[in-house]
Amino acid sequence: MSVRIDVLTIFPDYLAPLGLSLVGKAREAGILDLHVHDLRNWTTDRHRTVDDTPFGGGAGMVMRADVWGTALDEILTPDAHLLLPTPSGQVFAQPTAHALAAETHLVVACGRYEGIDARVAEHYRAAGVRVSELSLGDYVLNGGEVAALVVVEAVARLLPGVVGNPESLVEESHGEAGLLEYPVFTKPPTWRGLDVPDVLLSGHHARIARWRRDEALRRTAARRPDMLEALDPAALDARDREV
Ligand SMILES: COc1ccc(Cn2ccc3ccc(-c4cc(N)[nH]n4)cc32)cc1
């Protein structure tokens, strides 16, 4: 089964990285059916205008609802989930990536300027389209394209057959364990006077697993205590609580 993702933007070249590496391979394999569209293809004037001045005044420009409406009417399908990157959206996180990876059609509308006329989201919600406004976090970007790159990559890597070893999807940060990733090491065993922890060279799998969980717990407590708070207490055993 493949997921169709349509991305609409006035900067289609911004999405060029999605032709590379794992996402590019997923597209070649037919696992991900990704289409990037230039929003200006739905304009009707000779200047291919997509924006205008904001009602109520203020700096900057706003993207026109009529242009977006013409484009989305053509691209949306009955089972589509419309994603609207915005600074004021719900922060995108791994649970949402998993939910989106289970969908059949995602449409990402990349705004620019001061954003997209609010009636676009309102209209499609009223028409029964699932609409999600997504933020990447509490910082300000110039448009939705970076968010589209993030969402497409985060979703694509969860699709069956995209990541070589599905095991690597289980233990990752913000993954099932709800903890941050433990530190990883590879050859050489000593580098600039720094040694790899002995336990990792011991071949003792139970000890290695314990060390990794302890490190994940320590890192999470130090860097993201909020994640530790959010953990289901049942997910921590007595040994964990000693860390
Ligand atoms: C303060 O109000 C602003 C309104 C729009 C903009 C520029 N802009 C236009 C479309 C668009 C889509 C997403 C984002 C974004 C998402 C996150 N996490 N940061 N920034 C920014 C976007 C800047 C600021």
C-alpha cells in the first residue's frame, strides 16, 4: 500500500531534497507517491498573483483564499487529510507522524508571507475535510516548506519497506520507550584519548541493554524532564527509579 502526499507551494524547488536518500528511494519503490505542485499554476492573472494586502491593515501580505481554493478543490480527495503548517498550530510530534503514516492521502499546503487567509481552513473543515494546523515548534520560519520537508520525512520513514531495519524504528528517541536515544559508538574503540564504554565491548547483551536503558533514562531526566513526567509509571521498573 502506498501513501499519496501532495505538497502545494510557491517554491517547489524547496522540496527537491525529497528526491534524495530514503525518501527518494521510497518514491522510486512506489511506497510513497509524492507530488509537488506550484500554487501559481492555479492563478488566473498575468502576474500569477497569490497574495494581497491584509484586511484590517498591518505589515506584510496574506495568501488569497480564492487561489488556494481553486488548487485544493482539484487536489483534495474524499479521504485526504489537509495539513496546514503555521506558527500557531499544534506542535508536530512523533505520535502525529505515526498517525499520518497510517493515512492514504495527505495534502500539505505551504503558506508564505503572513500566512494563508483563515477562511481556507474554515471552508474545508465545514466541507468535512480533516484539517490539521501544524507547528514545528516555538520559533518562526518564513513559510511552510521546511515543515513540509519535516512532516514528509518523519512520515515516510515509518512506512513499511522504507527503513532497511524496522528494528531501528522501535528504540529511537521519542519512540515506543518514550525516552531519548541512548548514546551510540562505533570504531575506533579509542579516539583522541576517548574510549568506548567497556560494557559495549563485553558482548554481554543483558548488561548492554541495561546500560543503554540507564543512559536513556539519565539523558531524558537531564534534557527532557517533561518526557519523564509524561511516562506511564508502569513503564518504569524499580531499577529504573534508582537511575
Ligand atoms: C507571527 O506570525 C507569522 C506568520 C507567518 C509567518 C511565515 N509563515 C508563512 C507560512 C508559514 C507556515 C509555517 C510557519 C512556521 C511554523 C513554525 N513552527 N514556525 N514558523 C511560518 C509561516 C511568520 C510569522
